[in-house]
Amino acid sequence: MEPKFKSFSTLPGLQTAVDALVYRLLNIIGDGDDLDAESLSYALEEFAGRDYIVHTKVANDIPLSENDKLYLCDIIKNKEL
């Protein structure tokens, strides 16, 4: 599982992606409401890629969401074809 952020071939490209991630996370936190797990997950997936996030959850025994489980099922189904 290659993280999406590895595709940024230059330091400025990576810096721009990190800046965007930090901006999105600060906006989520700055709302003052309870943290929205779905918004946080989306921001991380935009930066690192869904494959990488789900792989990290599985590798570290982090509970999977229902969407994560469906995603893994789709991957398995596609590999069987």
C-alpha cells in the first residue's frame, strides 16, 4: 500500500499538500463543535489515500468503520474476478 503523499515528487508539492491537510484539520477543529470523525477521516484520506488509511487501521488493530469494511470487501471481490 503506497501512501498517496509519496506521489508528490517535489518538496514544494509535498509542502503544499501538507499545508492543505493542516488547513482542513484546523478548520474541523476550529468549528468549536465536537470533532467530526467523518470529516477528519476524509481529510486524512485526501492526503494519504484510502488504501493507506485502511491498511494502517488493519495493521494497527484500529477499528474499521462500516465504509472501511465495504471497501475491503470490494477489493476482495475485484481480486477474485
